Amino acid sequence: MPNASDTRPASGRGAAAGRAVPDAAGAAAAPAAPAARRPWGRVVRLAALVVLAVLVLAFPTMAPNAYILSAGIVVLSYACTATAWNFMGGFTGYVSLGHAAFFGLGAYGTGLLIRDLGLPSFVAWLTAGAIVLLVTIPVGIAALRVRGASFVIVSIAFVLILLLVFQAWGTFTGGSDGLVVPRPFPDMLRPEHHRTFFYLFAALLVVMLVAWWAIDRSRFGTGLKAVREDEDKAQALGVPTRNYKLVAYVVSATFTGLAGGMYALWFGDLDPIFQFSIMLGAYMVLMALLGGVRHLFGPLLGAVIVGSGLEYFKLEFGDTQFHLVATALLLGIVVLFMPDGIIPAVQSLVKRFGPQDSSIREMTAAELLERNRAAAAEPAAEAPAEPSAAVVPQGRHADDEPVAEGTGEEKDR
């Protein structure tokens, strides 16, 4: 008797009689339900994306004062750095706590090129990004020879070395006194200056998101995910893991350097203790993990939560270290209860309490009765109506009546 898990073809069974076989129809109808909902899901995602874009574009005009607008720029800068970090950490699984090194290189590179070479602000910004790219290649070749905790230690060592160099080299970098970067729009008032850079940071974030989306759907992105899941197995299957990791590292560092250069043009006052801070690298990791490293908008969501929280704690508690305690507690909650991030956790919750997809089609009592009748009639439909000519014994005709062998009647005939 056929059942719901029967996968035999419908031809030669109920299909010949002009009626649909219920089990085959049920198996075919099972995947059709999610497909019917996919266009609605796309519409919802597209609508959410449009709403998000409208809110971002309208934020400078909705901000009640210049401080809220500057806090929005800080959150956007965090979103850029967290998304840039996710090109390496999210795709390959390599956790780097030293990405602040590339942020500081981009910031100081932009400021020094403007001060010493007199380059236009945004030309210096792009040039500093190219310098970060070139510096990252040999650093990446050396750092990516190790994995796991060793890679984390190497990344921390790199940012500490740069911190000591930029602090000690006062004649070139300004040392602990910092470096003042000329404003690219000197004629603008401060609120208009904030508004312009809010849109510039938003444009840089959009470029990063589009690049992450394209890599995620490419063959290169598939190779990076294979490295994340099992690097040794990916290498055994022919994935050039070393080259893939190096490219991801360079892309991640370059975008981080561009974010640092944009910050230098906006803020205008650089301090090596902040620009090369390990805490900045830790914030990048926390933001990406909080939102979800495997999701396009995960780092953005984490930056909104963590960045807003940091600004609030600094405003309420001043120069105390309470914001560090809150950050540590948040990191512990994420690791314990949401190891994959907020977005995957919410998606899992929606799937659990939402409509469930089933591989077994529901049927009414009438359909069940029809199915049983079709199953009962199936043996009769499949039995041959008459023997073929190939099995008729020699000397007999197909229309002869069968006679028992060896009887007197057969001898008379």
C-alpha cells in the first residue's frame, strides 16, 4: 500500500486512470507552500530596507541638536568598522582584535598626506586607503601562517607595536600631543559639517554592504565559508585557502583604513591612544557578534546597539569606566545566550512560533477514501489483460482455451 514517503513515479498507477495519485501529489505539493511565501518575504525585506534607508537619510534633519547628530556619526563610523571587520571575521572565522591598527593607519595616513604633501582631503583619503592595502599584504602573509588563539595574539601585537611607534615618533606623528587634520570644508558651520559627513559615512557603509553582499553570493565567498567551517577539509578539496584568506584580510583592512581616514577628516584631532586602541578592535568584534557575523546587517545592528549604549554611558557617567563594565556584561550575554547573534536568534524564534512547513500534505476524509480506493484498484490495473504471443506454446493459438496437460480431451484435439 502506498504511503506518504513513497517516491515511485505516478506513471502506470493512478495516472493512467485519469486520477492523481494522492501520495505523489502530496509529495509534490509539500515544497510548493514555502515557494508561495517567498515573494511575500522578499517584499517584506525590500520594504524594511526602504524604511531603513529613509530613516538614515532623514536622521540629520530629525536630530534635535548637534550632539545627537555627532553621536549618529559615531554610530555610523562604528558600523563601518564592524562591517569592515566582518569581511575577515565573518567569512573566514579568524577573530582579529588588532583591526584598530588599520583604522589608525588610515586616519594618520590621511592626516599626514594632507599636512606634509598638501594633497586635497579626499585624494589623501583614497591614497591612505591604498597605503593600508599595500602594508596589509606582507602583514597578512606573516599573520595568516597561524590560526586560532595564535592569530589573535599576532593581531594584538601588531596594533601595540604601531601604538608605541606613533607615540614615540613625535617629530613625524605628533606623538602624545596628537595630530590636527585640516577640515575639508573650512567654510561650513559645525552643524552643516556634521550633516555632510553623516551622509559620507552612510555612503561608505553602503559600498561596504554591497561588497559584502556580492562576495557572499560568489564562488570566492563560498570558498571563504569553507575555510570558516573546516579549513583543512577545504584545502583538501582544492580550495586555495591561503590566497583566499589573504584577499579577505586585505579587503577587510582596506575598508577599515578608509573608515579611519573618514573619521580623521570629520573629527580633525587624532590621538594615538584612541586610534590604535585594543578596545576599538574589541568593539568591532562585539558589534559583529552581537548582530550576527553571518548576516549582512548583523554588524550594523550591533553598531547601533553598542554605539548608542557607549554614547549614553559616556554622557551619563562621564570619564568613569562604567561603560567598559556594561560592554563586558553585554559580551558575556551574547556569548552565553546568543552565540550566533541577535538576527539569527530572532529568525529561529520566528520559525519556531510561526507556521511550520510540513513534508506531508494534509488531506480530508474524502481524499483519504479516494486514496484507499486507488490503492485497492492498483493491483487490478497493473495486471496484464491477456498473455502475450511470446508465451503461447508452439502449435496453439492465443484464442484457444487452456487445457490441462495430459488429459484425454487434449489428446482428442
